[in-house]
Amino acid sequence: MLDLNHGSGATCDPHDPRRFNIVSDQVNGTIDRMLTARQRAQAPRRYIGASGIGRPCLRQIQYDCMAVPKDEGRDFEPKTLRIFEAGHKGEDIVAAWLKDAGFDLRTHGADGRQYGYAQLDGRFKGHIDGVILSAPISMPTPALWENKVLGSGSWQDTVKKGVTASKPIYAAQMAIYQAYMDLPNPALFTALNRDTWALYAELVPADPVLAQRMSDRAVQIVRACAHQEVLPRATTHRDAKVCAGGHDGDHWHPPCAWQDRCWSRPA
């Protein structure tokens, strides 16, 4: 067969599996480089976010809120950045579904900004996905709306156990939002399965005790940062799942981005 692009590696042979790989690799590589560059161009966040206050390791939260550089090679991979992007787009899709179905859902204020809170001189803050002012189903309003986009395995576990048992970090996030945003009614939690587009929903009662415990954690971390005190890590050995990543019982932990830094200093 005549090859008019000598040396290109491309082929018109319908039986050659490489025939689509060249363009696909080039397109994906270009997108991955864009996502990585965009991520690195963002200003580091120097506050404790509600989305991370429920993580089990105080030192990890502290490193994150102080914008401590991550270990070499432990920045978010392009695959993870794509998943983050899908989560943001999925949130917009679910919000549109709810609004079109008759929920009076507000996701932004008149100034175009997300609703949120800020405490401890701005060192502890977060932005909510939305607030429901009225609903076509039986639920008290106003109510917090929190949405997540999950892979099938994680989604199925959430459906089976409920969000509080399956995803305690999400439960802590919602408890904080309900407390600081003065939304004591049960929150509407929705989870979109990014593989099947199935939607799970449940009402999550406010948990003032959990909110207070998370608020106390934030105070502890902010004070430690102010006094240059490094908080203790959550484990006594580096191979623990909370540090190295992996499943620990029913919960999955992502690998900590500061493992080398953390274990190079005393406990």
C-alpha cells in the first residue's frame, strides 16, 4: 500500500491497530499538557476548605492549607485532572436537571458568586453547591444541596450504605455547611454515576456535633500554623493506607502528596 507520509508512523491499513493511535495520542497529549499547565498556573489555596476538613490526617490538612510544595512527582496526574473536570461539569448537569424538574435551586448569588462562608479570618472557608428554596418532593426547605460525581464502584457503595457511612469526608463537609450557612434542615445529597449517569439522592440530617468537632479541628490547625507547630500524622507507619493510599476496610484513601516530606521529620 502506498504511504504518502513516509516516516509518519500512520497507516491506512484497516487491519493495523496503529491507524488511529497517532492522532489520538497527539490530541490527548495536547489536552493533558493544557490541563497540567492550567493547574500549575492556579494560585495555591492557603486556607482550610470544608471539602477536606474531614480527612483523617491533621498533618496532611495542615500541609495542604499552608500550600506546602508536594513531593516530586506527586502533583495531580492528567487523569485525575480530567476526573475533576468531569465532576464540575456533572454538577452543572445535575443542577439543570433539578431546576427543570421544579426545584427552586440557587447556586449563585446576585453577584454571580457561589454562596459560602469564611471563618477564622478567612483561614477556614468553603462554597456550597447550592441551596434549595422549594421542592416538588416532600422535603423541608430551605435546604443545602451537595452533589458529587462518582465512579461506579464508589457510587454503588454510597447507594448501599448511605453517604454518611460510605463517605464520612462528605458528611463532615455537609455538616459544616449546614452549621455555618444556617441551613438546619436535612441536606439534599445527590451523586451522579459518571459511568452510567444514574442519579442517587438522599436527605442528610444536620449533625451539629460533627460540625462542632470539625470546627474545633480547623481552629487547632490554624493555631498550629500560626505557631509553626507541625501537627501529628494519623499513622505510625508509612505503609498505612491513609498515607500510602488504598483501601482501608471499607474506605479508600488517595496517596498522600507529602509522604517524603512527612516521613523525613519526627512524628
